[in-house]
Amino acid sequence: MSLRSPVITVMVKAAKKAAGRLRRDFGEVENLQVSKKGPADFVSTADITAEKTIRDELAYARPDFGFLMEESGSTPARNGEERRWIVDPLDGTTNFLHGLPHFAISIGLEERGQIAAGVVYDPIKDELFTAERGAGAYLNDRRLRVSSRERLEEAVFATGIPFKGIPGHRQFLAELETVMEISSGVRRWGTASLDLAYVAAGRFDGYWERNLNAWDVAAGVLLVREAGGLVTEIGGGSHRVESNSILAVTPRLQDPLDRMLSKARARA
């Protein structure tokens, strides 16, 4: 069992406080058709309310830290601090809107350009993923390790599909076809933070996606690394907070998956 540090305790408290309202709002999704508000307004309200709750909790506990938040943008740290919270208050908004119970709150703590702590909380399943640099990754206080599968034909991978207005459809379809031909399956669940958490938990053997933002992956990247996985950009570059693509995978499958994606890019 993990012994939570003060900073993880602060992050968990903020996530769980926001989760209560998200669960209530999620219960109203089926009534949207009779609401005077449009679906986009409903989801925006849920996002903004959750983000404000998280921001208030984190700012109270650590008033000098900065913020990078999906809805309200960037706020610099104070008093020379080189720490900021990176927050997605509702990762999986489309799932939320459609009544699909697969979404999460993601909170990462960046220190001097490196993610030092991360929390991903699934309020519907009550699954709390936590990690701190050098201290391991946990699910509800149970230590996590990535899977030990070595054969691609036994592996299940996750990905994100580019949707309307997002470029790269042809390249993605080539990658998907290549991975489908040799793996046990590919899943697209629409919540990047949980895709990464599931790699850390050994549920997925790898995950790749493009056109992401820092708040989508900050906490999840640390979860994977602290569970023994590898995280790079697609194509092998070092993954940074501002990276636009991500490849998270078990060590044994990194080279095979990277070769498959490179082969697909050559075909696209």
C-alpha cells in the first residue's frame, strides 16, 4: 500500500471534490433533450464547474503554484516558483455527453519542466490512479506494473482516432490497419488519461495518439513511467510536456510497435 505524500493528498482531495458534481451532472445527461440549454452549454457548465472546484482547492493548498488548465488557460506561478498544476477537469467530454461512463479528472504537477506527480480519477468506477516521480504508480493504493506480454499477437493496444477538423486521417488508417493485422486488438475509448492509466495497470499493452494537449496526458505519462513503461513521441523523440504526439508502451513491445507505426507511415 502506498503512503500518500502531502502533494498527492492535495491532488486527490481536489479531484474527488470535483468528481461529486460531475457524477450528479452525468446523471442529468439523459434529460438533455428537455433542457433549455444546448448540449454544448451543458458540458461547458460541467467542465467549468469542475475546473473551478479543482483550481480553488489547489490554489488554497499551494497558493504560489501556477496553472495550465483546459478551460481557463495558463496562470504563471508566483514568488519564483517553478511549479504548476496541469489540469483537465473532464477528459472524455464526448463520452460524458453521450451518457458513456468512461471519463476522468486528470491533474499533473509540473516542476521545472518535468512531471513530478499525477492523479487520474475515474468518478464512475471509483478508480483512483496516482503516481509520484521515483515512488511508483498505484491504483486505489495497489502498486501498478505494466504488462509483461512479449508477443504482438497477444497484445491489445489503445489509440485515438482523428475526428472532423483534425488532420491525419489517411496516416491514422494506415497505422490502424498495420496494427490490426498483427495484434490481438485495438481499442478507442476516447479518454487519453485513462488510456495511459490502463497501460500503467497492464490492461493495455500500448497506446498511441496525435494532436493532444498537455492536460490530456501530463498525469498519465507519469503513471506509465512509474509503472515501468516507456513514453516517447511517435517516431522515437523524447516526450515533453508540450509534445504533440505520444507512444506509451511496455518495454518488450516498444520496438515492435514503433516498427509497425513506421511501416504504416511509409505506406500512407
